[in-house]
Amino acid sequence: MLPLTLLNNEKFLERVAEEGTTLQARATRDRIEHTDRQTANIQMHWEAYKSNIRKIAKQTAKECYYKINSCIKAIEKDLKETNNTPDISTNRERQNHEAYLANQLKQLKKKEAKNQKDFLNAKLANHSERLGGT
């Protein structure tokens, strides 16, 4: 099951559109050339298209999750370093920086939680669509 956040990813949508154009070209070529249905037909092309889209989606989702997680780790590290400075209680600039980092961390954690929630909802919806729930 794929996360719904991919629907807002322009790079992913462009690659899906390219794959769709390729599928359309293959189907048109087979129809014009009267290709034997045993070797190539629209169902075979459709299965290949779906498989390619799944691969692209997984790759794109991995990149997005990696970026979010690496940003969270970097901010947590910077926040820890900022909090461990001896002048944090007196230096107004450091206090502002700490508040900014805490806010950024909160935003990223919300984004990560929303992605996980969307993924779980999609997984549950897919589970109930299958016969027997398996």
C-alpha cells in the first residue's frame, strides 16, 4: 500500500504520466501492427504499467521518508547541542534559536505522524476490500 502523500509529489506524478504515455503508445502500436495477442496484449501492458508505478512509488516514498527522518535527526542533534551550551539561559539569540528548532522539530514530527496515519488508513481500507480480510 502506498502513502497518500505521494499524490502531492510532482516528481512522482510526472513519472506516472510518462509511464501512462508509454502504455498508451504500446497499446496503439499493438493495435496498428496487429500484434499477436498471445505475445502482447493490453492486459499484459496494464500489469507491467501497474508494476512500474508501484516501483516508482516505493522509490519516491523511500526518498521522502529518508529526507524527513534525516532532517529530524539533524534538528534533534542541533537542538541538543544548543541546549547544552552554558549560556542558554542568558543568551536571547540562543533561546530564539532553540525555540525555532523546537518548532521545526514539531512540524516534522507532525508530518511524519500524518504520513504514518495515511499509510495505516490506506492499509486498513485495502484490507477490508479483500475477501476474508486477508
